[in-house]
Amino acid sequence: MSLPPIHVSTLSQWTGGQDWRLTLAHDRPAHLLIWITRGQGRLLLNGTRRGVGTNNAISVPPHTLFALDLGRQSMGQVVVIPDGTDVRLPTGPRQLRLRDNTAISELAALFEVAQREVSHPRPLSQDAMDAHVALMSVWLRRQIAEPEHLPLAMNAAARLSAAFCARVVDHHREGLSMADHAAALDVTPTHLTRACKAATGKTAADLLTERVLYAARVALIETTVPVQDVARHLGFGSAAYFTRFMQQHTGQTPTALRRSAGPEGNTLRRQN
């Protein structure tokens, strides 16, 4: 089966102007390279929350829990690289705070030429895109090797938070509670909650809720799967419980949320 093409866009184009697609803790099936060109905010990555700002490059491997909450005036670009391509990419999540003007100019130029291929497609455009992204990968791996970009050691709370985030990615559709995850990690729910709060500013229950909520919103907006089947797929005991969950966190019933998607939901459903 052929892989989907590499995609380059601005962050606002990528999310369709819907902030929840970035701000809720979630994971993606593709590798992401996010380049912040203006503004600042907060990044959840590898079980830790940290500040993010202009000239930050963020590498998010497939199936890595993350969230990005940027200010209204912030801008950025993203490359979506399908898992399984020949492009060599870092296996771990990384955030690079760039200060070297040469490195910044190099990445800006790579994004600019890739965006030009998107805006003005020509024959062999996807081949050209593959080559540009391969150069981005070289740039990224060179930067990661620089001494100033060596990752900081993680304390015990951050390590536990990262382990919990990995479990959330793998098991968020199974209806497991935060206490179930704590038991699997051989810690008490209280200890897990404190560790996640210290590392991310959110409780373990918050992170689990956000991942389930993200999956629910995507299923309701991007598919025509009946609500009761979405509820069952996400581990809810009943459609009524799922409806209460969605009303609590979005202010809308699942049916109303699906209806409010309007043309965007119809377009996305046609693409699936």
C-alpha cells in the first residue's frame, strides 16, 4: 500500500483554525517537524511541559503524546512525514531552541522552498518535496548532535509522566481509568497524579481525558460512524455516558458537535 504524500503547511492551515487539534494532548500517526516562526506558548512533549517560542524546532515522532498551546499572534509551519518513508528521522521527541543565525536561516530556506512546491505544483513536485524533506532531516540530525541541544536529564517525576503518556497513547481506547494506569506502572494513583502535575502542569486524569476527547472529536467530525459505535470504540460503557462526557467537555452533545462541523466535516468525511 502506498504511503500518503509528505505535506507542508502553516499551523493554521493544518488545524483548519480549530485550536483543539493542537491544544488537546494527542498523538499522530505521522512524524511531525514543527517550526515556530513567531510568538510563544507551552509545549507538552515526552511527558514534560516547557515553554516554546520563536525559532523553536519541534520533532514529534509517530504515536508520541504532545500538545501545543500558542498565543493568538503566534505563527508556525509544519511538515507531516508519513511513518515508513525512506527519510531518516530522529526516533525520540526533541525541542530545539535555535540561537545560531546560520541554522535558523538554513531551516527557514528549506521551509520556504518546500512551501513553494505546495503553492506552485509542477511535474515531479512530490519527488522534489521528498528531497527537500530529506534535507530537513539532515539539518535536524545535525542540530541534535550539537552540544547545546543535548537533552536534559529527566527527574523521577518526568520519567514517570513520560511512561504514563506512552501508556495513554497505547491504551486510551480501552476505557481504562487513571487508577488502572497507575496500577500498571506500579505506583499509587496519588503518586502518579503528583508526578504528572509536577512535570506537565496537568494531572494524569487530565491527560487521559484530553486524549480520549481528541479521539472522540476526530471520530465525530471526520467520520460517519454512529455515535454509539464511537462510544464503544473508545471504551465507554454506554452511549449515554459518552454523551455526558462530551457535553461536560465541549458543551455539546455528540450529535450536535458532528452537525456543527458543517462543510468541514463533510469534506473530511469524503477524504476518509
